[in-house]
Amino acid sequence: MKIFAANEHQPVTEDQKHILVLPNDADPLTVDLAGVERIDLDFPKFTDGRAFSQARLLRGRLQFKGEIRATGDVLIDQLVQMSRCGFDVAVLREGVDKSDAQRQFERFHAFYQGDVKHPLPHFRDANFRAAA
């Protein structure tokens, strides 16, 4: 996952038609994704997790292959879960250190549950590899 400091992210302009800024209350299943290369999903406050569900729908059901970017009130303790839900890029909120954020990925090496990148839960994946 790429991590940007708040000052490294530029707001989307009207002429950037390939970038879609999806509001938290929008249903990704009803959005036309033709020509969209990047989708920005907003976390208006850290307790609002609707963007996690939106990312999961975009990757899982809609098979969106472009970039999904987390913006807004993004904290370092959310980054691993963001990656597992399908985010490619996170823009940290003002005042959060990038090097501290990157260390989150060094803390966790495996997960029991499946996710966007590894859909099978650990026990099923382990059994599949043993049978092969």
C-alpha cells in the first residue's frame, strides 16, 4: 500500500474525469465506472467506516482494478484493514507521520480471515496447499 502525507495529496479537479470521488452515502453498485482509473473514498471521521464497505464492494463484486484511495481522517491503526479491504493508497490526515504508518505493515504477517487479496480463510488456504 502506498502512503501519502496530507500535503502530498492534491484535491481532484473538474477536468480529471478518470478520477471519481465517491461520497460515503453513495452505493458503489449504482455507479458507472466506465473510464474510471481511480476512486477516492472519504473517511469524514475515524469512526465512520462506510468507506471500508465501499472498497470491499468495488473490489469484490464489481471487480474494480483501478486505484482505490482513502482520504480524510485516515489514522495509522486503520491502514492494515484498509489494505485488506482493497485500498491501494492512503492519504494520512494532517500531523500523522508516514514512517510510523509504514511500520503498521511490519507488525502483522498473517491473518486468519480471508480478504480481498487472499479470499480463503487461513484454515482453508492451508488445507488447499497441503492437498496440492
